[in-house]
Amino acid sequence: MFSKDNKKVELKDAETIIGPSIRVKGNFHGEGDIVIEGKVEGSIKTNNFLLVGEKAKIVAEVEAGNAQIGGDITGNLQIKGYLEITSSAKIIGDIECSEISIEKGAIINGKCTMIKNQTNSHKSKLEEEEEK
Amino acid sequence: MHIYIYDSFVNQKKYDATAARIETRITDLGLNGKIVRLGMMNSVDEVIENEMKKGAKTIIVVGNNTIFNKAVNAIARTTQEITLTRRIPLGFIPVGKSDNDIAGFFGMGFEEDACNTISARRIQRLDLGLANDYYFLTEATIPTNGTDIEVDQNYSIQIQEAGNIKVINFATTTKLPKNFSSSAVDQVLDLYIEKKGSGLFSRKPNEASQSIIPFKFITILNKTKPVIIDKSIQINTPVNIQIAKQKIDLIIGKGINF
């Protein structure tokens, strides 16, 4: 298996990478950090970090610990911790998270519900790692 | 006892001098043992099974990638069949440069240098992948064209551009993204998909076109192309791939870390 040298989440550091030429159909459940640059239909689930790139197209129910969304998602998002939506994102579906930031230009059509923080937030996770 | 198994091509006259040099070096190092030359009447599987049952201490194959993979399979299979508890390491003496790159990835050296590696006896216990009934140590590969993959019976993968699919236990020539490394000691296989380089002179994939997916069980389907394991054995699809319960004790060269 591939191992990672540091924890800061970037494309090159994820445990699972779905590249731009890949189409995934079904229940895509990963255990570590996931980067999606391709297409996914079905469901996506990870307890860790999910990065959806600008060119990604997702038609799926999405569950993650923390997430950064830059692509198209049609489906509901359930993020336990921190959700960062960047300007290129287009989300059609309901969002549930405990912390959120939305960059100017992002498109969201759906209900947004803030829930009680269930896990450490993205920021506190990084802070913890820095302390280590 | 050391058992030396010579692939049939090593019996050709043009390899006489090489074989003589190897045997002299083996004698100098005090590694003498029984020599078995493969031919029409015997196979590497039979020889290894018989010698393991008789109590061989070390199996050493002399030849190229193909006999190396066959020996890996024979040792893993026999260990399972006779529920062997003692470990029998596999050594490898590559002869000739053709179809013989696996030894380099494990730092074994060639011909006489490989004898020195066997003498040093650095033994590493390594995972094996299992593709249908065949074990592999390094990679299983197939082109992306016409290939469908089902992962962990949960989801399917379709690849929309030309490239290569590799199931990696131990990466050989694969240029992995920065900060990634492959390990053959963690009981996990990775599915690696790379798009062919798009530029006129670019044949290597860049990081943005690579996909990496750890898995427990995959099925590979392709109507026309086979899966190739350890750069030598072809297996027609459908091919089910998973990590094997069996492991191999391999004599490796210095400077190779897992």
C-alpha cells in the first residue's frame, strides 16, 4: 500500500485519488483522505477528508469528516466537521455540516443545516498536528 | 541444502561460460548444493515441490523473470499444500539481460554478483498478490482500453482514456506521485491507473492524471487483453486479485528497504 509522508491534505497526499479520466459507479467508501477529480455516481463515504476538484462531477450522496468542494455535486452532503466550498463549486442538494465557509461565486441550491460539531474541525485537526 | 534450479535456456551452449563462472563463484563462497537443470522432462513446480518435501534449506533459481515468478508460485503453493512451518528462502541468480529486470528492483545483482547477494543472505518476508490461482510479487498490469474493474464488490470503475492499469504489491518502474511509496509488507494492494502522456514527446503520466485506490478484492474484465503478472505470466480475464495469505522469504540485495 502507499504511505504518506505528511498529513497536510493536498492532492498528492491523499490515500485515494480518483483521477480525471475515471468514472466510478456504486458505493465508493474509503477509509483515508480521498481526492476526486473524475466522475462518481452512487455514494461517497469517508470519515476523513474529502477533496472534490474543480473538474469533478458527482451525482451521489456524500458523507465525510471534513471536505473541500470545488466541483459539481448533485446530491446531499453530510459533513461532520468543516466544509469549505470554493468559488468553482456547484452544489444541488442539501448540506449538513458543523462549520462552513463559502467563497464568492459558488452556486448552492439546497437547504443548509448547521449541526453540533461531532468531530474535530479541519482547523483544529491541523492545529493538533502542528502541536505534535 | 541449497538447491540450484537452472532454467532450460541456461543449458544452451552460449551460456556455458556464464554457468561455469557462477558455479566457480558458488564454490568459492562455500554455497555448494544440488544443481537441477530444467528440460523437457521436469518442471520448476515439480522440482521445487520435491526438494521442499525432502528438506531443502534454500531454493535458488537461475534464469530470468519467468522462472523467478514460477518459483515464487511453486514455493507459495507447496508451503500451503504441505502446511510447511519452516521458512525456505528463495534466491535468484539472473542470467542474461533479456527479460530480466525484476532482480534489479530487489538489488540482487546479475550472475556472479547475485552469488554474493545469496552469500550475504539478507532475507525479507514479503507479501504476495494472488491473481486467480497465480501469485505475484511485484505488479499485475493490463491496458485501460476495453478494461472494466469491479472493486470490493461495491463499485465499478471505467477508464475513459488510454493508459495502463497496475495492481501494485511492490512498485518497480511505476513513477508514483510525490510522497507515495509502495510497500510489500503491509498486506494491502493498490490499484494504480495512469493516463498515457498527452504531449508529442511525453510518454510519462503527470501526477494530475494518476489514480490510486487501495482495495481488498478486485475483478478485472477485458475481452481481448490478458493481465500480465511479474512482467512474465499472462492470465486471461476475468481475473480476481487480492492479497494472498502466503508470503515469500526472498533473499534481497543490500540497500533495499521495506
